[in-house]
Amino acid sequence: MVKLVLVRHGESTANKANVYTGWNDVALTEKGRKQAKMAGNLIKSIIDFHPTHIHTSVLMRAIITANIVADICNFLYLPITKTWRLNERHYGNLRGINKDESRKIFGKEQVLEWRRGFYAIPPEGKKVTSRRYANFDPHFLPRTESLYQTQQRVMPYYYDNVASRLKKGEDQLIIAHGSSLRALIKELESIDDQEIINLEVPNAQPIAYTFDQQMNIVDKKILRCF
């Protein structure tokens, strides 16, 4: 048996302000840091979880959460890979807009489809100009994304860098974002295109999967503090 643990970052300043974030780089709130510590303690309580690698995005809210979790769990010695492929979904021209305000502008049904639907694509936004992407082919960098398109960039990384290690019996830890994790979970659990609308990944609540040797899920636990 081998374990994979997924964690969405702690509350960010954008989460608190209820705005679309996407590839905007925002910090954790104080609450978010406390959530990351709680997530670390929950992961620390998992019996026989000994990851060999940590995977995260290139966005600070996920990286800081990963560092806090690693510190709590005594995982700071582990190698960590930061990749744009685990970034949050790119929300295009919605980035920075208050979510409640967006419903007034575009209508509740349209916003629900953009946020939770699998194929819906928000209006295109500006080209990403951050130095962290300077060495990437600009054709790979989106200006907006559906959840389906997010999944298309997440899964190659998962299969090449995470599943390959799981198959060797090495536990793995991914700390990323709501949409990139939803895209991954959809594939892992074979969730229907319509049912994915109902899937929510809360901040800093670890999801622990156990796989058998054939990479079938034999157990799933969502860890919460009550």
C-alpha cells in the first residue's frame, strides 16, 4: 500500500476578499498560516505516511503552505518540486474581480458554469509577464483556462513525477490549489463531467488516498479539525 496526500493552501488574502485569484500571486492571511499548521498536524497524525517528495506550484500561497506543513511534519529535508503545472486554474479576465460582483455582471448561472463547470472558459485575460515564467515557451502559458484545460497540464506532471514514484511504493505529498486539485481528483476518482460541479476542495483539509499495487484507490480520508 502507498499513500498520496493532497492539500489545498491555507486561506489567502484573495480568499478572504472573495476575489478570483488564479495565477495572481497572493500571500496567506494569518488565518491561512494557522490553517497550514493545523494541516501539518493532521498529516503528522497519518499512520505510516513517509513521503519521499513534496510537489507544489510556483505561487507563494502554496509554497508557504508547503513550507509550514514540512516544518510541522519534519519533512524539511525532503526534495520539493515547484511547477507551474500545479498552479491554480487561470481565471483570465476574472482575476481580481469580487465573486459576488461577478454574479451581478455576468449572471449567477454563467458564473457557476465558469467556476465549477468542466469545459467553460472565462473571458481571456492579459498575457502572464512574471519572471518566474521567463524560461517557458509562451505558447504553454494560458491567458484563461477551463477546468478541462487545467487538467490537461496537471495530469502529465502527475503521471511523470508523482504516479511514477507511487508505483515504486513511495508516498507523495502535493500541496496546490482548489482547481488544480479538483482537476486531479476528477481523474483519480473518475468523476463525471457534470458531477465535478459539486466537488469542493476546502483550504488546508488534507485528503489522504491509499492505493494498492495496481494503483486502485482502496481508501480515502478527508482530515479535519473539529
